[in-house]
Amino acid sequence: MLEGMRRQGSSIAIYIIFGILITVFVINFGPQSPGAGQGCGGASVADTALVIHGNKVRVPSDFRSVYSFFKNRGSEERSAKTSAFELLIRRELLAMEAEKRGLVVKKEMVDEEIKRGFIFLGGQRVDMRDQFFEKVGDEYLFDYQRRFLPFVYGINLRTASTFVELQQRELLAAMMAEILRGSVAVSRDETLAEFLHENNTATYDVVAFSPSMYRGALLATEADVAAYLAAHTAEVEAKFKADQSLYKGVKDQLHLRHIFVAKAAAAKPDAAKDGGAGGAAAPAAAPGAPAAAPAAEAADDGKAKLEAARADIASGKRKFEDVAKELSSDAADRAMAGDLGWRTKEFPGLPEPALNAAAKALEVGKVSDVIVSARGVHLLLVQEVRKGDLTFDQVKMEIALELAKDAWSKEAARRSAIAALAAAQRGPIKNLADLYKSDKPAGPNTMDLQRMMNDPSLTPEQQQQILEMMMKQAPKSGAIELESANVPAAWVEAQDAPPAAGGSAEMTASGAAPAAGAAPAAGAAPAGAAAAPAPEVDLLKLPEIAVPALGEVKPPVVNRGGPTPRAERLPELGASKAAAKAVFDQLAAGELAKTIYDANGDYVLVQLIERKTPKMEDFDKEADQRMRNLRDQRAQSMIESWLKEGCLAADKAGKIKPNVGLTRELDEKGNPKASFYKPCSSFR
């Protein structure tokens, strides 16, 4: 019958039902596809690939064709097999339910679908008209020899009749999916509510001051940690009790100190002036000024310094801690006198293999030889060792250090955000997009799109919905309308800038906007830890705590959120109810919020760019189509839930049995490893 399919009606409209899946399927299974006719490439196994509720899924036809689908599109062996199993489980669950309901698919039904240019995969209908038909004049002709058969061979099937037989099972599954889909109803009122929600959107700019930015820049001293411990002993004890199991039966640990002198950077050639279009040579060095030392000489100088220092330490003239404070290239190391804390002896986790080897070999109280690495030169000291069950006194300083860093970094981020807000409000430049750089390109993330396209667990409808959402949320260019230079029209009315943070311990807000606070004296004793603020707390008025000095902090960036509808979690703002209220209910276009917000632990500045409200006339024009789309979305969600429930129940009852020969790999000794595949792994 297929050989008789030669003529088809003209002007076939190409419409996208399962756009993403169709595209991938067509590209990878055409006669031009790289995998066409290449075979499965796997080892010979038993004929049964999968047993589900007693039904056998065959390897030569069922599994091989679906496996080839994923293998040809670039999936690795394990991923291709996993995806094939998951798709076949979906098909079988639907097909078996269809059989229970008395549904039957005859060969002629499949022939008719192929004649029209459609096939079925995993319970879904796939448009293959561009693949199977050739345009001749104004007509589209089904090409059996040059188009259909190469497609069949491309998925590792030997005959068209085998493909038709498989399609009977696939069509049966698709019929059951359509029955489930048809049970879903959507009203006009529900569609209107969805429309109003989706189109009441806000677009805003956010600058986040993350505690993590400041944690690594803290120049805390051992005196700072001791002072924090004295002020927060109860909190440290509570943390010890909560994590007490971590301190039982501890394997050998080393308390390490480290001195690192970095290798001098290689001298760079003189930069050309005037943008590289010629220019004067660099000025000569002043009379008597020393010439720049070559990198090799600088490295030798660092090694000589450490060798001399090592001799002083070994003879007792100097303490390791004092040398670390003087010579260490890293500011944080200098502040902590080179203290690296406790490390597991088996794997100290140091950045150089030679350092790890030296740490393991050193005796307590001994200093290593000078160790040369690509980065510079090092000295190590094993100060003490411990193992077994550890007491509170043994671990209290390290617990205090972690808790203190949490509190200090939060306070540093909060103060920087407050200072940045004050500076922005003072102007003259008040647009966050002008004050801060952006690290995100406009448009959806291409890596996210690629990952989504290759996710076999997502249905075509889900992929299409995600794609549309990502496109909607792509940042749009355009300046804020200004009444005068650099001043948004909404800001003409005078505003009171929040006071800059003050207190006994000042702080350098590196990375904040201009006019941030000054740095505190190193070693200042903390006055108290600030708990994570609740959303409704006025973050401008929290009591301050002392913060140690800070090193260099990476400047914050501006990120655009939206356009997005109101939701429990918003892009860049997380679950902050106060920030959501500001962008949807309080701020005018172009207005900078008068406070900062806690957004998932970051302290953020927020500026509304645009807020849009839906128009009823737009809904009336597309109400019917929106109802269909919403029904399709809910229907697909219902089918996914039905499949997930059925798969998990069958797996729990031991009714899903994959062929272990297809899911087991060998270790380096040739012994079989445990199966890598777990049924139902793709079900949401």
C-alpha cells in the first residue's frame, strides 16, 4: 500500500505542533543524517530490551530504532540508552491502557497516517511532511524510494513493514494520550485570569551585593575570631551540638600554616598610545631608579627570602606566624598569620601536589623545605595533629570562624548596598544601568536553550512553552525617559537619601558605588551577629556589627529582571515579598526604590524600568486561541502526571525490568558494574 502512495493534495500547510521535536527528528533521521544506515553499534544482547507489566519490548526493532534516534543526535551511549528506555516506558504505559479500553490499531490506519506525512513517537504525533514529500510543481508527492525508505534505514530498521508494525503500537499510545487530553476542559474565565496574570508584568534593574562577594575578601585576624567566640559562645556551642556527629571518629587531621610568596608577573610590553595608532615611547626611568627585575630574578629573590626566613624559624629566631604576616603575598593569609585551619591528612586539599605531599610527610612542629611551584614559592608548617572524638574546646575556634564569616560578610554586603543607594540618590547619575556594568548578554542564554533542546524528558509542548517564556524575559534595550540629563522624570521631586552606615567599626565597601564607607581597623572586635533579616525588616536601620578590614571585592553588576508577571519567586529578586510589592505596586517607571531588599540572602538595589497592564481588547481578539493553548498546557501536564504515577507504581512493584545487558558497564578490570539506569528518571 505504501508503494502506491504517489500523489498528495497540493499546498500542504506546514504548521508546527511539536516544533522542537520535529526539527531535531527530521535533521537527524533524514537520508543526509550522519547516522543513517550506520547500525546500532552495540553488543549483541537478548531479544528483549524491557519487560513492563509482562509486556516485552524487543531489542531488534523497538529499542534499536529509538536508541538510534538519540544516538544520532549526539547523545553519549549511556544517555542514549536511558532516553530510549524512558520513551519506550511512556509508550507502553499509554498503549497498555489503550488495550484495556478495547482500542485497536490496524495497519491501514498507520498507512493512512504515513500517507498524510505523520508518524508517532512516545505517544506524540510528529509532522514528517517535509521529510517524506517532494514538491513537484504545485504538488507535493510522497517519495517512497528516495525519502521514506532512507528514513526507515536511518533508524536501523531493515524493512518498511517493520516500521509500520512499530507505528501501530505508537499510534495506539497516541490515541490513549488523546483520550486523556480530551478529558481536560478550560473555561473562558480561567483563560482570562491566566491572561491578566501573564500580561501584568514588570521590568526592573537589580544590583545585588552578595555576602559571598565579601566573604573571601575578609582580612580577619585570629584576634577577631577569638573576640567573636567570646561574644557568641552560646551560638558556637549550639552549632557544635547540632553537628556533633561530624566530630566523632575523625581521621588524622593536620593544623597547617602556610607562607606563599607569589612569582612576579612577567613584564608586559609598553602599551601603544592613542589606541595603538603610534604614539610616543614610554618615558625613561628616573635617574637612579632601579631597573625592573626579570621574572626569573624575582622568583629567585622570593626563594632566597623564604630560605632565609626558614633558617630563622628553624633556629628559633622568628616565629612562623610572624614571617607569614610579613611575607605572605595574600592579604587574607597575612591577616591570619598563614593559618589554613585543619585539613585531612589523607588529602589536605592544597593547590599544588607538592604541597599536599609535603604536608603528609611533615612532623609536628617542623617546617618544610622551600617548595617551588608555577605560582611562586611556599613554606608549610604542621602545627599540631588530631584524630578520634573531638571536644568542643578543640573545634570552637574553627566553628567561630565560620559563623563569624557569615555574620561579617552579610554586614559588609548590607553596608555596601546602603552606601551604593545613598550615592545613587545623590546623583548626578541615577540610572543603575549607567552606574554599573552588566554581565549578561541580551536574549536567552544559548547554553540553557541547548540543554533544553537535548532534554528527552521534556515534551515538545513543554519545550515550546519554556522557549517562549525565555524569549519573553529577554532584556530589551532602550533608555529611560529623562526630564533632564541623567535624572528620570519620576525623580524630579526631592528625596531624602538614607544615611550612610556609621558606627564604631567603619568599613571599606569595595565594589560599592562611589562614596562608600571607609575601612575599619583590623582586629576590631565584633559587637554582635546580625541574623538574616526578614523581608519586612527595615534593612537601613539594623544595628551594626563590627567588621574586619576588607581586601579587594569584585564590583557588583546590574542585571535586568523581566518582563515578568507577579509570582512567588521573581527573576533577580527571588522570594522577596517587599521587592515584589515595590516593582508591581509602588514604584513609578524609572524610579529607584528608597530602600534595599533581602533577595535570597543578597542585598539589592531595585529600579523599575517599566510596568505593563493587560488590555481586554487584546484578550477578546485571541480568546479562543488562548483557551486552546491553555487546554493543551493543562492536558500535557495531566498526561505527564498520569505517566509519572503509573511508572513509579510499576517500578515500586517490580513490574519494570530493563535488560541489564543493555544497562551495565564494565570497570577497568573488566568486571560488570551496577546498572546505570533507573526507571522513571525522566518523569517530572
